[in-house]
Amino acid sequence: MANPQTEHGYTKVANETLEKLIAVGLDGTELAVVLFVFRKTYGYKKKEDAISISQFEKILPVSRKSIITALKRFQAVKIITLVKKSTPGKNKGNIYKFNKNHDEWKLVKKITRVKSSAGSSEVFFQKVVKKTTHTKENNKRKYTKENKAREIDLELTDLLIEGIGRNNPAFEQKYIRGSPAGQKELQSKKISWAEDIEKLWRIDNATEDQIRFVIHWVFGGKINDKQMEANNFWKSVVLSGANLRKNFTKIVGQIKRDICAKNKTYDQLTV
């Protein structure tokens, strides 16, 4: 019978930190990632530690992609800090640090319940709402030639470009597999489209998971471990970041109707 005792080792974490993390509403992978960071840092009385993805994989029963995505989310919202990237050729991994100053965390999670027209079923949409402080700094544009777009916005833009190319041979031929001039033009589009992605979460209050889910739903991709086919109508409409943002609410509305028609509960947008 298992009988863990603190004298055999323990990880010291402040109750306030645990309460704040509970309030965020982490999913299973995110919770496992942050607990593992605790174990590798506070568990050894350290503030930071070099942790490779392979170390996460040995402990967490999830895919490598899920681990990387969770780490990127934590970095984006400033819950986990990437102190230093690993040196090429060495297997020590990136150096990570948990940010215990929860006042610096940028996002909190809220749950919005939307009643289904199909009866007693309810559709749950998880919303990540950005904390706002009214300062001149927050009113500045995030995207300029001098400032780089957020890593996650660019990642979602890459997902959008990949989806368009997979369903639009002309786009793929011209911009993805085309001439250097075409690929250069695509890079310009990418920055512009990343602005649209940024506006989706900053202004329209869409979450990263919702945006990712919608892109997969439109162009085909894995949703909840199920391979989805591209939507024949929307894949021909969403041909840019601006089109995605313009039609986002309509697409979400159709997703809701489809799920309600199948009498299912939509607990959380995951891909």
C-alpha cells in the first residue's frame, strides 16, 4: 500500500499560488505541466531549472505537441517564464521558471453557458478574458515593423495558412510552393493576418483554443482526437485573417447549431 510521507520529500508551494491556479481553470495537460515544473524547481528548492521536452514526456501521459502547446500558452500569459533557451547540441532543455507574481498573469478563464435550442442540452464555451489596465502602454499597437507579433498569434496564422493551402491548390502553388516573390508576399500577409488573430482575442474575446478549434473545423483537422473533414462552404470563404475574424461569430454559431442538433454537450474547445 502506498504511504507517501513528507519526510521522504515534498514540494513547498504557497497556498495563495495554488488558489490562484485553481481559479484559472487549467485543463488536464496544463495542470500536469505546471505541477511538473513545480516538482523540478520548488521540489529541489530551486527557482528555475533546465527541463527538456523528453523529461515532460516521460511523466505526462499526453503527446509531445500537447506539452509544447501548454508551455507556449503559459509563456504567453506569463505564468511560466522561459528564462533561457537550450544550447544547440546539448540535451539539458530550456530553462523554465514559475512566475509566482500572479498580478503579472495576463489571462484569467471564465465559463459562459449558452442554452441549447435542442432542449436540456447546454453548450459551454470557455472564454479567456484579458486583464486590462487603462494605461497608455496598453493602448499602443502591438504590431509594428519594429515589434514582433506574439508567438501564439503567428502559430495560429501558420495553422490558418496551412489550412488554406491544403484546400486551395492555387494559393498553395502561388504562395507556399511558389517563387521567392510569392513566398515573400506570403510573409507580408502573415504579419497582417497575425494582427487579425490578435484582435480576435484582444477585442472580440475569443480564446486561443476557440480560434484553433474554428480553424480546424473550417479546413479539417483533429478535434478531440477525431479527424474532421473540411467544411465545404467556409473553406472557400475564409481565405485570409480578416475573413476569419469577420466571419468568426457566424462560424461559431454554425458549430453550436451542429452540436445541438446532435444533442451533445460542448464542454471545452480542445484540439
